[in-house]
Amino acid sequence: ILNVEQSPQSLHVQEGDSTNFTCSFPSSNFYALHWYRWETAKSPEALFVMTLNGDEKKKGRISATLNTKEGYSYLYIKGSQPEDSATYLCARVTKAAGNKLTFGGGTRVLVKP
Amino acid sequence: DVKVTQSSRYLVKRTGEKVFLECVQDMDHENMFWYRQDPGLGLRLIYFSYDVKMKEKGDIPEGYSVSREKKERFSLILESASTNQTSMYLCASKATGYNEKLFFGSGTQLSVL
């Protein structure tokens, strides 16, 4: 994988259902992976910053895992609510890139009541 | 409350005009970034700055320049606006460190006619 890729590009979830989606990235030269949530008409906000292989982070009903050896991270939403509707962005930081974050295309989540 | 402020939420300009997008942060961050967001392409880095008067090209710098005369302010300049620069522009800042998260402004939706 040459770039940061997110799949699917969009998904519709019924309220109350759980869902998950993927961020894939080159495993070489890895330093950190960021997850951001971007709600319509608002600024993107950081959810998690993950650095270690096997890291798991949790914030309310949202959690994330990280596999740096195979180059992927999963974001999970448990019991989706309408307020979870947003675009979720992941970004990779490499040692070579200094402070630069390279973003994936995002996964747009729409939770239907 | 920490803040990244972008001068305009919506902007309409004519082809060939010189356009200035301003960004101010109040967190004393060393690093500031300009991204553009286009559907399906995620956030793409245009330029970033790691100190006053210091700048580095991002992934898509063509047609843009930047200015950072003061630590809190980072300006994006479109020397001669073109229709393919119609996009959402996001400014962000962060402290130095790979684990430090980005703080975003609310974005400027620029339309070039």
C-alpha cells in the first residue's frame, strides 16, 4: 500500500447497530496513527492517537485497534446513534515526515433513526 | 478553549484573482498546516510551517504560496485563482511531537468562478 486508504468510502447504519471500518497504511517507517471525526458544519476533531502495535483505544461507544506490522487500524462504533453520523478520517505519521500527517479519503457514516 | 480561526467561512472569487486565506491560532503551536478537502480524496496537504518564516511544501503545492510572519498566523495565497482550486480549505495547528493531535479551523469553502 502506497498511501493511506480507508474503506468503505461510505456506509449507512441503522440506529442501534454496531459497525466498523478500516484504515490501511504502509507499515514501513510508521510512527503514529490518528483518527479524527468530522461532523457536518463543524471542524474535524481528534478521536485517538495510536502508536504501538496492538494498541486499543476507547472513547465512549467508539474504539479503535492498531496493527502496525500489517498496516491497518479498525474503528468500531457500538450501538450507533444519529449523532455518530460524520466522516471519520485516519492519518499516518512517519518518522521521515516530521510533523506531517497523511490522511486517507475518509469513511462517511450515516446513522438512520 | 483552544481555537483555530479562519477568516472566512465562504468565499467567491473570479478566475485570475489573487486570494488570501487567513488562519490564526491561540495555542502557541509551532506547526501550522493548510489542507484542501475534495470529495473522495480526503484531506490533502498543501503547505505546512514548523516555525515563523519556515515553510515546506506538502503534496499539492502547485498554484499556492504561504506566509508565516508571526507564530500565530499562517496565510495561504492563491496567486491567480483557477476553477480547479474550488474546494474546502482547512487550516490546522499542532504542537511539536508525533503524538500531538491536530486542531482544525472551521474551514473556508472557496468557489472560483
